[in-house]
Amino acid sequence: MNIQFSPLKGLQDRQYQIAKDIIKSDIKYNALRASRQSGKTVLLERLCAYFASIEDNQVGAFIMATNS
């Protein structure tokens, strides 16, 4: 079965630009400061999926705090 998956497809223009900058850089830790409802969570989920899918036997985890 051939499944094609593009985690960066469908991002807004600015989210895509930020994702590409993070992917291209050699920086180990990145910080993103953005306003509410700007798509930080979606971008982080997609980056997690991207980095988990670029090599075999990778495991990714996305953990998020809630206010409940």
C-alpha cells in the first residue's frame, strides 16, 4: 500500500514559512511567540508529524496541557 502524506500541506502561508525555516535550520530548540488563535498548535502538530515521518523507526509524541 502506498500512502502519501504531506504534513506541511494545508498550512497557512506564514505557518508554512515558519515550518520551512525550522526544518532548514540546525537549531536544536526553537521558540515561537505568537498571538492567540494564530495556529501555533496546528503548526506544532504538523512539525511533529514531519519529523516523525522523515526517517524509519521514529516515534513522535505531542503532549498538550488543558485547562480542565
